[in-house]
Amino acid sequence: MKYSIKLALSGLFLILISRQVDIGAALGAVRQLPLYIPGTVVLFMMWGTFVAAYRWSLIMGRLGCSQPLSFYLMSYYKGSFFNQGLPTSIGGDALRIFDCSRILNNKEDAFYGIFIDRIIGLSGLLLLNLFALLFNMDLLPVPISTLLLLLTLCLLVTFISLLFIRDIPIFKKIKFLAYLPRLSQRYREVYSSPATILSQICLSIVIHLMTMLSFYMLGKGLGLGFDLSVYLTLVPPVLLLTILPISLAGWGIRESAMVSFFLLVGADKSLVLLLSVMLGLLILISSLPGLAVFLLQKRQI
């Protein structure tokens, strides 16, 4: 039922947004797109997955799950593929938790490792967006720029506060919040020094820069003449919206948000929709090694 609802919402969003664009103009832009650009985007995405798997391996190593980088790379690829919204109840993060819990014999620490990996990844995205917003405050209407800036700062403060929750007794007394002090403790174990958290945030920024460059290259190839700074400002809020669990892998949400944000800077709706759809397809293609790994290991799952 949940899958059907998400599929229906994704389809509805895509239908509504596609009715407002010129499909003929979009297809014409595809025909003019140099072939090397999609290939380069896929390579960027695969490189980003490699760096993300390396970052995750550092986190899990701190939690006592010391495995070769190849273990984390294969698990991350499987998770990336399943996160694309396939008709299954096994989510990508759940699959990664399963892989690590077999090593740790502790599902809770496996869960915390993935949770911390998500947090540090989002922190890199937020910092990238924060700097872009500060240097491009005149790109968007002042109320929207201010709102995005405040939301970004609030999320960053929330993530930082996780380091100190373990020292607040009230969380230990509230049953449904009792996991937060344990998460905070693991968070402190992983990031016991400023150098550790700084290095992993830098890795996160590199990963998201690969994504922004992918948007920029593909957008330029399709005829969207915007600087990289525009993508650094507008795309991160779109990616944050795709986290909402109301569609399959963000399909429909991503396209609607992309068109809405880029309309504010005068972009062509048809080209922006095409950019978003093509990025989604290229992300799926870049995750296909995860399908191969899953098929090779399916007897173990």
C-alpha cells in the first residue's frame, strides 16, 4: 500500500509538471546534447559513491566494524540501487544496516552508523548551500533567500546539538527519546576530535560538489546558461526536499521543486524538467553496479 501511494504521488507530480512544458522543445535539446556529457555525469556519480563509501567505512571503523573498503563499497552500491524506488520493502539504508549488523552482531550500532553517515552527508550539503546563499543573496527574492538561510542554519545547529544530547538527563527519562543519548554517545565516539569531523565534512562537500557539477554540466549541455554558483544555491534545497518519504526516490518532488526554484531565476521550464528527469535516470544508471552486487550476493540476503 505504501509503495502504491508513493508511486501514485510520483506519477501525479510528474504528470502535473509535464503538462506545463513544451515536450517538443525538450526532445530537441536532448538531440543536441553531446554524448560525452551523460557519460561524464555517470562517472561523477560513481566517484561520489566511492567517496561516500570511504566516508562510511571511517564511521563504521570507529564503531568497531572494521572491514575492507570493498565491503562498504559493495554495500553502498546496493543501498544506492535500492534507494531508487524499486518495488520492494527493502530500503537501501536497511540493506546497509543488515550488512553491518552481520559483522557487529548489533543492529543498533549498525543503525547509528548509517544515521551518522546521513547526518555528516547532509551537513556537507548544508554548508555548501550556506556559503552559496551568502555569496548569492541577490539571486532570489529577499524573503526566500532569508528563509533558506534560516532553515539551513537551524538544521546545522540541530546536527551540532547531537554532540551534546548525551549530557542532558531529561532525554534518558523519556522512553521514546531514550535512544538519543545513545546516538549522541556514538556520535561523540566517531567525532572525538575536530580534525576527524572536519575531514569527513570535507569528504561530504566533495561528494556534493560532484553532484552540483553534474547538474551544471548537464544543464549547460541542454542549453541552460547558468553559472555553477546558481546550482550551488538552488539545487541543495531541492535535494533536501527529496528526502521527504512521500514519493519514490524523490521522483516528482525533485522535478516540481527544480522547476519552481529555477523559475525564480527565469529558466525555461521545459529544460529544467528535462534536466531533472535526465539526472534521475543517470543516477539510476550509476547505481546499477549495486544490482550486480545484489544478484551475486542474493543467497546471503
